[in-house]
Amino acid sequence: MTTSPLKIGLIGAGGISNSHLPHLLALGAEVYVYSEEGAPDLVARYGGTVVDTLEELLDLVDYVDVATPTFTHFGLVKRALEAGKDVISEKPLARTDAEASELVALAASTGRSLYPAHVVRFFPEYVRLYEAVKSGVLGDLAVLRFSRSGAFPTRTPWFADRALSGGIIMDQMIHDIDIARWVAGEVTRVSAISTRAGTPEAPVEAAHVLLTHASGAISHIAGLWGPAHVVFTTEYSVTGTLGSLEHSSAAEKNYVANLAATTAQGGLLPDVDPAENPYFVEIREFTAAFAGGPAPRVTDRDGAEAVRLANAALTSLETGQPVDLTETGK
Amino acid sequence: MSFAHTHAGGYVELLLADPTVTLLASDPGTHPEGELRGRAFADALGVGYVDSYEELLAWKPDAVIVTSENAHHREHVELAAAAGAHVLCEKPLATTLEDGKAMLAATEAAGVMLMVAFPVRFASTFLKLKADYDNGLLGQVITVRGSNNGKLPVARSWFTDPALSGGGALVDHVVHIADLLEGLMGAAPVSVTAITNQKLHADRAQAETAGLVTITYDNGVIAAIDCSWSRPESAPTWGGVKMTVAGTNGTVDLDFFGPRARGLDTASGRPIELPYGPNFDASLVGTFLDGVRSGIPPQPDGAVGLRTLRIVLAAQESASTGGTVTIVED
């Protein structure tokens, strides 16, 4: 770590800020929080300093962490890059392909770093998968399955608005879309089907996405935003010519309580080991890179590509046909 | 009729154990070298044997079980129907729509019942799911994901000869979960998308060895099936069938062949896995016999076989054209 603390501006005080602010502070950063709402409560919970305007924030800090709703990422990240800041952006990097591309180009032209917070790359079970694939122990990958299930995020209304959030594919399944591409390589074809039911107060949404990789490997990604009681779970099953690897968060438990009184796990975020919290590892890797450390495991181009694949899936929902990414070009 | 399918041995053992049933078998023709077939297989099982289907049907059986190569199902079902015998046909019903329709027409014209051997729907776990579904405990079902993964079938060479099997992993493994969805919801499949490759068992593969399929149904449900032959020959057990069903009231996970005692071989460190649980084939055969005795046609019938075949054929078309295929039932 650096001797003089990083000065970081956190924009947004919603759900995911609870997984960023304490880690930024734990890493010794000086954190200023700007949000349209909720900043005083967030700072009261963890620490940091509330600032009242975005201008003030950008004047105070060297780095910016954008943890706001999806549809605002583009404008805020653009503003921060133009102000000469290195930026962490919550995923998805942007809502549209054009916006994501523009941010990548802007980071390059301003010479600033832009890191999309694809936190699943920092979860140890997915790190094991990546390492296993890269070591060659699984051989040439053939078929991959990923699944992610939890409660529908109803705490703020924008998640339910597909125009704003991109729905479950852009918000939740983009994690596994990124992981599939991380381990099995570039994607040439995308198809998707999706469904939604329930009531406006208690919606549920699900989708299946199929990916064909340039290598010939095939991936299935399943996403579920279920009713409020559904516990957050993830699974993967990856088979190559030399071996297979699978993981189920529900099966791999190192603490199973059967107590009269217990703290139930929520349905919005995965259960993590606090001694190796993936959000902490992620923030540590990004801030270390800001301070001159090695390049993080995820780049702005990865973030833009995940957005492009998720949008291709959304296009497939509309057309009812797979989207060939080799024709549309990169 | 025929010992081509490896399930034939299991059916013979079940029927020989039933004192109310007399059984005769035939498996004429020249058989692949190294495969125990014909009279030798009958002798090994201790079942009566005749050299031709003419002799078998001249015996005037009340019912016939067809366990020939997939591409020969039509011929044998038509022979049995013409002889006035009720038929239990191994899955898949056929390898072409034309054959499937002809089989339904032949059995209907002869006034005999046609049942298709989908044993997994007789699992008590499925019956429990069906009861929960019918009682509304799942709410409105929105999504299903299933996997039916096994080893490359090597005990009988025809399984990997598309001319006899009708294809690869798609034709072998999609139908089980398709049948479970049919048994659960009775909804009509609307569109099918499939991606495949031949990376696994590439030395023996003459058709796809891995496949991922998504299906939309007319009740709004979306489903995904992994049908890959992704278990290595060295695996301790053949594979399994898993399914997750999610609705507005929550999720149910089923692992039809999951429960097992586990250990390790001291010398090699390889896993010892000893699965347990009821034999679904016993309920399947029992249901068929009940149908034959009562005259009440048992499920799953030929119409289910035809509907699940349409899904397979659409998946094959999708995999070859790269497009999503719409199913039109006529």
C-alpha cells in the first residue's frame, strides 16, 4: 500500500456501496461519498465524508468509484474520466454498446485507468475454475454451465425496468457471461430466452443464454430472480477433454447451523467468507493498480465485451433468433 | 423384441421376477462383434428365446417391449401392432417425424396401446414435484433447467452410429427432461434453440457429444437442457439427471440419481460411489403391465413420445442451421 492515503470519491449510496465503502476504508483510503440520496446514512454506517455535489467530489479526489444504477454509469464515468480521474465502475460498464465503447476509448485517450467491477472474477471458486482451465488440467473446454439464483431486487424500482437495467441478463447474468468468456474465450454467437411473472410488488424473472465460443466450446447461463425468500446460490459445471470441474454454492458450505435463532442469509448477495471477502480482494486489486501495482484481472475492454454480449442476448430476445457476432463485427 | 438397447436386460430381469408374466424374447440378425446379443444373451438372462420375430409374434403375446435400435423402432412397433400386441417402446419414440406418426397410426389402427419408456417420470421425487406443482406450491412456474449427462454409450456400438441412433447426445438425452416437463405441465413446446460440438470423445464421435438446448413453451415457461455425454468413461457411475424448477413461489431442485454412499479407493485415491434408491424401471414396467391388464392406456403414451421427438428434431435442425426453430404441431 501507499504511504499517503488514496483519495477516492464514491458515487452512489445504494445496495452495492455497502460492499465497496467498508473495503475502501479498510484499505486506508480517504473516502468522500456523493449520492443523490442515502449518503449520510451510508457514511454513518461505515465512515467517510459526505460531499454535497459531484463537482465538489471531483475537486477533492484522485480516484472515483461509480456505484450507481446501471443507466447512470456512462454519464458519471465519462465525467470522472474527463476530470482526469482513474475510475472503478460497477458492472455493467454501461447500458449500451456505444456507451461502453465510448468509455473504453475515452479511458485510452485520457490515459486513465477504468476497471469494471466484475466481482465474480474475485470469488475463490471462480478463481479455481480459471486457474484449472489455464493450467490445462481440464484440456480443451467442450461444455460449460453456469447458474445464478437469488431474490428479485425490489429495493429500488429501476432493476425492474428493462430499459434502465437491461433486466436479469444485463444486471445479474452478465457476471456469468463474463466468467464464461474469461475461461472459454471470445464468443461468436449468442441466443437467449426470458420470462417474467408475478406482480409489480413481487416480480420474478428468469432467462437462459446460450453462447458459442470461437474455440467451439458451448456455454449455458441460467439466471433467476425469484421470490424474496429465495437464497442466493450459484453453480457451475465445466467439462473439457481432459477433465471436469463443478461447484455449487449450496453444496459447499462450511457452516451449517440448525439453531433456534439464526441469522438468515439474504437473497440479494452471495454468502462470502469475511476473511477473504471477494469485494475486498477486488477493491484491493483495483486500488493497488491505481497506486502503481499490477494490472487487475479484469479490464475495461472485458467490461465492454460483457455489455456487448448481454446486449446481443437482449437482441436475441427481441428477434427470437440467435445473434451472430462474427457478422456484426467488433 | 431385440436386445439392441442395453435396457433390454433390465426389463427381462424385472419381467422374469413377475410370476404373472410369461416372457419370450427374440433378437435376430447379425450382431456387432464383441456384443453379447441374440440367443447367447437370452441364455445368460435365463429367458426363453426364438430365432425370429415371426415366431415371437406367432406366440400371440398380449404385449411387446421394443428395445431395438432407435431407427428400427417403427418397423418393430408396426409388426407388434399388426399382431395385436400392446407396445412399450424404448425412448426416443423414433428418429424421424414420419416414423413417429406412422407408429401412432399403426397402434391406433390396431387398437393397441403404445407407451414410451421414460422411466424418470416414475421417480418418487418427480411424483412429489408433480404433487407440489398441482397443489400450487410452486406458484406460476417460469423456468426450468435440467441436465442429463452420461458417458458415451459404448456397450452397444449403434448408439454412436447416427444411421441407427438418429444422431448423438441430442437424440439420446434431451427426451428425458422433455418428458418430465410434459408430465409436469402438459404444455406445448413453441421454439427450440440448440448448440452442439464434438470435442468430447472426438475419436469415436460421429455426431454431437455435447449439446445445450433451450425451449419455450406455450404456457410461458422457458427451459434449458444440457444433454451432453460429458461423463468420462473412467467415472465411477454413469451420470445422472438433475432438474431445477422455479416459480413465483420458489424453487425445487431434483437430483434423480443423486443419493449415494461415497468413499475413496486406498490404492488409487479414486472415488468409490455407491448410488442407491428405487429402480424407476420397475414402476415403468409395472405401469405398462397395469395398462395392459386394465385396458386403460398408460402414460407416457405415443403422443408424448411424438411431442418429445419434435423437440429433438427441432434441436437437431437448430444445431445444424444456427437458427431458432419453431415447432408446429399438426
